[in-house]
Amino acid sequence: MIGVMVVFAGLNVLNKLAIEDGMSPRVLVAYRYLSATAILGPLAFFVERKRRPRLTLMLVFRALLSGCFGLESLAIQTVAGKAKLIGTLIVAGGAMLLALYEGMEIHLTHHQHHHDGHNTASIHPESSSHALGSSLAVAYCISSAIWLIIQAKMITKDKRLCSETALMCLMASMQAVVFALIVERDNWGVWRLGFDVRLLTVAYSGVLTTPLTLIVMSWCIQKKGPLFTSIFNPLTLVIVDILGSIFLKEKLHLGSILGAVLIVIGVYMVLWGEGKENRQREEQLLQVNMPV
């Protein structure tokens, strides 16, 4: 999962470079899922064609209705349960501190910050745009949490990771293409790709990031559950801050450092609690299976 977060962080940096180069974010998302579908579709067909049961609406509705129940137990009375709960709260607090508090500027490299008016506006948006971006970020977090829960229930019923991921990318590409065509209907030139950062971003996001990360995340959900998978997400903030300071010459502040420390501590506490619960379950199974 740490590797997945590193890949996501690289995607965020490339997305910023492509958008600053003039690429439409709607077109970027459309290309991302179109290329991911082109990769995952044939892969799912050849790898999982012999164990592909019929996907009915009953399975989908059953996952939607029951996905919110019985997926993650939290024994708050145990030390491991308390560690997972406190660690989750620390991770959330660290993410909020990293996003909302700046503090003094930290210089990792000796460089001068020379930004023209366009770049300054993109890095320091107006308050209204900042509020809209924050609202969309919250909506993304909520939808991502719902996806993790539904995915956990779907995987217990149907373990075809490639097929499920290909289907998700296909549906996402249809929505993204329609939306991009509507919004960019008067500017067909935004769909043009050259041998530049735009093509690199599309290839990185569609060929590497989306297929690889979705399959790995689905596998982690299958093995460890949605909480284990989601607890690593704030690490992306830390990695993006570091990469942005080094490669994009963005400013790194004390709030980012403090938030990163809290996130790492919280993730470690959750992983420690998860490991302790797993050991306790193994000991209980050994006691049950032990002959009298």
C-alpha cells in the first residue's frame, strides 16, 4: 500500500504539470479511464474468462444494501482496538493539520521561488475556489469510503479482481467521456496529444496508476479489509508535499512536517493494532483446534 501511495503521489505531480501546460482536467480524466479500460479489458478476458460467473443486478444491489454492515469490527475494550481507534483519529488530525496549518517555511533545497502570475494563481487560488476545492475533496473522501465498503462486500461474493476493475474503469470512462464532450464541445483541440507532459501523464495514469493501484487496493481489501486499505491514503499528502517541494519548487511549511509526523504515527498505531488482533485470532484458533 505504501507503493500505491507513492504511485498516486507521482500522479498528482504529473497532473499538476499537465494542467499547467494547458490540458483540460476533464479530458485528462477521460483519457485516463479510456486507456485503463483498454489495458484491463483484454487482461480480464484472458486471465479470468474460465471463472467468470454471470454478473446479475441482484449481486450489485446486495452489495449496495449490505456493504455498510459487518465489514470491520472494532473491539474497543481491547488494547489493539483502542490503538486502531486512536491511530485513526491521529491520522485524521495529522491530515487536517497538514492541509489547514502552514507555519514557518522549511527549505529542503536552496532554490529561488520565481513564479509568474499564472503559476502563482494556480498555487494560491482565490478563497472561493479554495472553498469549492475543499468541498469537492470532502465529497471525494466520502465517495472513496463508500467505494471501499462496497468493494469489500463485492470481493467476498466475487473474487475476479481484474474483471471488476475493468468494469469500473469502463463505466468511469463512459461517464468521463460524455462529461468532457459536453463541457469541451466548443474546443476540440483540447483532445490533441503530443510527445510532451500531457502524453506522459495519460500514459502514467491510464497504463500504470489506475490498473495497478485499483487491483492492488482490491486485493488488500480482500485480505485485510477496508480500514487497513484506507488508513494509508493520508500518506499521499506527505509524499506529494515532499515531491512538490523538490520537483515543483513549492514551499514546504512547518504544518506539513508536523502533519506528516502525526500521520506516520497514526498509521503505525493502526498497523500495530491490526497485527495484534491478527495474532490474538490465531491464538484463539489454536486453542479451539487444540485436542483435549
